[in-house]
Amino acid sequence: MVQYDEARLDASFAALSDATRRGVLEQLGRADASITALAERFQMTLTGIKKHVGVLEQAGLVTTEKVGRVRTCKLGPHRLEEATAWIERHRQLWEARFDALETVLEELQRKEQINGRKKRK
Amino acid sequence: MVQYDEARLDASFAALSDATRRGVLEQLGRADASITALAERFQMTLTGIKKHVGVLEQAGLVTTEKVGRVRTCKLGPHRLEEATAWIERHRQLWEARFDALETVLEELQRKEQINGRKKRK
């Protein structure tokens, strides 16, 4: 069984549970950006956007670097690999279960048809 | 551009940001379970597990049905499709960007090699 870093998964999913933070990740996926540029883009105060960037930074999804007076944000070392792996494994689990249900249903239908034919005879 | 239901994404990711709730989803992916069985499985009080199941229910990831005195939990109508789609799109975006960076780097290396050869001549 795959062992997940549960604390990191908590942090990754919590970081993704806000539309602005998802927007920041989208933006940084396209190009690095300064805190000021992100604040303008998302029509937020510097304090507000810094808070969101802080949550993303704590989750390892974003890193920031200050050069002179400009703090630049870029995508961090954790690229949601674990979050993706978790979701993917679950979809497989569910799909396997639904496939199994389907097989049982088909088997039942087949038996019903056979019984139906027997009764008609 | 894909339009996401941001409120649902918020709810899905928030629901996934807790190890017990992820555990409940894993469990229900294998088989339906009663609140009592889940409380035992995760060594929690009935009140505690009900709170987690409530969060999952609000996000549409779990449904519950009470028959007699037993409340049974099963996977709900939303199967994390949107959460998966969001994460998937982002990985593609990032990968495209990294591929682009790689092409630039290769181009630079190629030029450097040519310059190196010219200097040696």
C-alpha cells in the first residue's frame, strides 16, 4: 500500500481549497510574478495576497525570493504529485468497485434471461 | 477555457484536507459503512465522525441514509471529477512550461558548443 505524507496532503488540499490561491497557482504556472502584480491581478490588498501566498508557501507549492524591494513568487518544489496520486488511486478504487458491481448486475441479468426462457418453455 | 464551479472546488479540496476524511472516502470506496462502523474504524466518537461525514456530505462526496436506527454512508454523486480535472490541467500547464524552458536551455547549450568549437579553431 502507498504511504502518503498525510500532513503534506492536508496542507496541499487546504491550500487548494480557495479560488484565489488556485488562481495564483494558475498564474505562476504561466509565469513568475511579483506580490504587487498578483495583488493587482486578483484585486486584493498586498496584505491579503501575502496571506494567500504564505499558505501556498507553507504547503511547498510556491517559493518567494526578495531581490531589492521586489518579492517574486514562483512555483515551489512540490508539484501536487502526492495530491494527484491520492486522487488517482481513489478513482481507480472506485472504478474497480463499479466494474465489479456491473459484472454482478450483468450476471444477474443473464440468469434472469435464462430463467425467463425456461418459464416460457 | 474550462469554467469550474469554484464553490464546489473549494468544498471538495477542503473536504480532502483532513486525513480522517480521506480515510473515510477510502473506506467507502471499498464498501458502504455505518456511522458506528466508521467511528470504530477511525477510533473516534460518534459526534466526531458525524462532523467529518457532514463535511463530506456537504461537498457531495458522501451520501447517508438512515434505515431504522442505522445511518449508512456511501460515496456521493460528486466523484472528484472537477478536482481531478483542475489538478490535471495544472500539471499540463506546468509541464508545457518546463518543456519550453528545456527547449530554451538545449538551444543555449547548442550555441555554447558551437561557440566553443569556433574558439578552439
